[in-house]
Amino acid sequence: MTLFRPCIDLHDGRVKQIVGSSLSDNGEGLKTNFETDRSPAWFAELYKKDGLRGGHVIMLGKGNEKAAKEALLAYPNGLQIGGGITAYNALEYLEAGASHVIVTSWIFPDGNLDFNRLELLAKTVGKEHLVLDLSCKRFMPSDLSLNTTPRWKIATNRWQTLIDIEISKETLNNLSEYCDEFLIHAADVEGKQQGMDDELIMFLAAHSKIPCTYAGGASSLADLEHCKKISNGTIDLTIGSALDLFGGKGVKYADCVKFNKA
């Protein structure tokens, strides 16, 4: 059944909501929808109190490790952690209290899927503790006569780099053998509150064999119901910038809690 998944996005050690497409290595051009002096632990404790499990703590760049661990300590085994995770530091975050580690760029060095790294990661943490982030952007095939249906390529390095691997049925099937869940941000609409990528949600519902959470563009409580409807209740939804918890006006956090309890 579709559930609301909470989030804690960290940038420079602070909880923020940003426009995903504005991320860059040097920080120039960053567009922020929200930032607060409230600690990551404050948000984690709130999610714990309200029984919201499986939320995502995402470290957007360096300098967020301490803040992330504060959140994990506040809600042991209730949150997942992503951002700069590799096979060599993953156990550190599980031991700090994460239920899962979320990995993307490290298994796609130079834009290619490295199965040796993937296997090492799954062996190190266990499939049951691994979430693969397959965040993506739409692309247009060079030959439009071949296929006019929507297509997406995986975006790595904080969504800056579009690699030549599609979100396809084959990709999802192959990768599902190594992980417990998928997390997929629609980077084109992330943080814009201008609507979700419905076709991506329906594609994931049709082809993902394991639990999958979609993020990007949700702007109202009705989007939770809509996601539930078009995915037949199989895809969970993250809502960030539109949430009143993060300064948004479209969705009340309390209503999302009620949605899950119902």
C-alpha cells in the first residue's frame, strides 16, 4: 500500500529543501526552497514519534556526516542514509543507526555499472540493508521514429551527470537481485512543486519487483492519493518542498501522518 516517506535533506550540515536541478559541485546557482536552524535530530525525533519509518536522510555534498549521524542516533533503525556511501563506509552508517544505506554514484564509475562494486556492496551490508538510488532525467532518443514513449536515464553525482544507462525493465530486474528497495528521484521536477512524473511512477509500478519510493514534484495531499491510484498502491511517495514542515503551503505534515495511519 502506498505510504508517505519523510525526508531529511542535508546541505552544509543544515536541513534544507533545494531545487534538484540546481545542484553543482561548486555550489554556484544553488536554489533553496527552505532551510532551518532546527537540527536533523529534531526532524528524526518527530518522525519517530509519529511512527514514520523508512524516511531518507540525504547528504548533499560534503560536511554533512556529523549532522546525518545525529539524525540516525535520534531514530535508530527508522531512517535510511544516502549521499557519498560506498562499500567502505556503509557499515559505519548502519552501526550509527541506519536501517539501510542508499547508494548511487559509487556503483556507476565513469558512467558504467560496475558489478564488482555492486556485489561487494551487497556482500558487505547485506541485500536487506541496501537501497539503490536510480534517480533519473528524461531524455530524447536521437531517432524519434524509433520510440515516442517516455524514457529516462540514470543521473549520478547529485543529478549533474546523465549516464548512458536507462531506467528499463531489464535494469530494474537486474539490480533488484542486489538490493531491498529502489529510491528514484525525478530530478527534472524535484523541488519544483509543479507536478509529478506520472509516467515514471506508472513505469516503476509495472516493472519494479521490489519496493520503490518515488520523489519529485509532489505538491498536495491529493498527490499521495494520485500516486496510490496510478501505481495500484505499489509505489511510496516522498514529499519535501511542498510540506508545511519545510515551509511549504501545499501539504500538511499532519495529514500525511493520518494518510499512513489510515
